[in-house]
Amino acid sequence: MAKFQRLSRTGFQNFTVNSKRAFNSLFSLNDFLPEAFDFAYTMCFTEGHHRNIRSGGHTHRSPGELFINTLQGKLAEFGIYRKFSEHGITLCPPDLNVMGKGIWDNGDFDCLGNKLSIKSAAHFSNLMLLETKDWDEDAHYIPDGSCYDFFILCRIKPDGKTLFAHHPLLAHDKPAYEALKALFFAENWEFDIAGCIGKGELKELINCRFILPQNAWLNGKISMDAPNYYVQSGDMHTFEQLLKKLHPATP
């Protein structure tokens, strides 16, 4: 089992990452951008539905912020799909079904009899964060009762929030499709795997109260909207180590 380090803490509510893993671009995701973009646009601006408040949070996320989060998450799934394919392991393609209210896309895959949960973050992130209200003490996902065997943290570059959060297009409830597409397609979207943990390790993190509290400050820059369980990227297993657990014959 991995040895987990707690975030450094100064004062009452200031936390700093101390176990990092540098972003290492594995490949471009631009081949998958058309499908991911169309999915995110439909989910956030036309037929779909996403929660605009995080579990345990109080900040309402704008449609533009939801779009960026959804696009990033779906690109991460396509990245995992391609990465496993490169190792001769065939997964079902990422789910592009548009879901209504009360149904959430958890970004999961079935792989060699194991259920994988895919989490995404910006390229500079070094934490996998899981909202505390979504997980019970046995590491079951409360909203739908799912039980995952492994969790994979993927990172995407560039960070859409930094680039586009205040762009006039995303201030609209339904921005023009072609204009928004041109904006996002002008970028090269890169993919990295920060690390992985198993279900038992998540349970350990939960039971040991590895929690970043609501309203805490992370790295002096980010205020936490909701309380989250956390694990630092430098303490996580590598993708190669995960492969050996899933497929012992992997060289």
C-alpha cells in the first residue's frame, strides 16, 4: 500500500502540496476533440444536465465552467482509452450518451474485470480530489452505489478555465456553436497520467481523514468550494504499476 503524505499546513486553513509529479505529455488529444467537444456542448448547452453545485459546495458553476469541466473530463477518458489500446488492452469507447437530470457521467471503464474511475485535472494540478459527501467509509460512490477497483488521475493541457473562463462567448447561456468550436480547436490538447490508486487505498485515505476542508486555501491560490478527500500525485502509483496489477503478464 502506498505511503501517503498529508498536505503541508500553515495556519488554520492554508494547505500546500509537498509531493508532486511533473506533467509529462504522452500525446495530443486533438484527434478526439470533435467528439468530446460535441458531447460537452450538448450536455451543457442543449439537451443534457450537469450539477451546477458540487456535493457539499455552495458556489453555482456557470454553464461555461461546466462546459470546460465536461470537455476536460471527456478528453481524459479518450486519453485513457488510447493509452490502454497502446498496450494491447481494448476498452469500450468513452460513453457519449447525453444524460438528463439526476444521471451523471462518472467517467468509468470496465477493464479486465476491474472497474476504473477516471478523474481529470489541469496540467498543473498535483491532487486527486473526491468530494467527501459522495463517498462512504467503504469507498463506495454514494450517488449511484458504484464500487471502483482503481482510480486514475489524468491531466489536460492547456487549462481551459485559465484560457477561457472569462471569454465573452462563455458568458452566454448558449454560446454560438461554431464560434466556440473555433476557439477550442485552435489549441493543442495534451494528455498526462499523474498516477493511480486502488480501492483499498482510497478507503485508507477516507478512514485517516485526508480531507481538504471547505473554504481552505490550496497553495495560497485556490479556495475550496467543498470538502474533498485528497491524495497527492507524488504518492500515487504510476500507470505502469497499474498495468502490472491489471495484467500481470505486462513486461
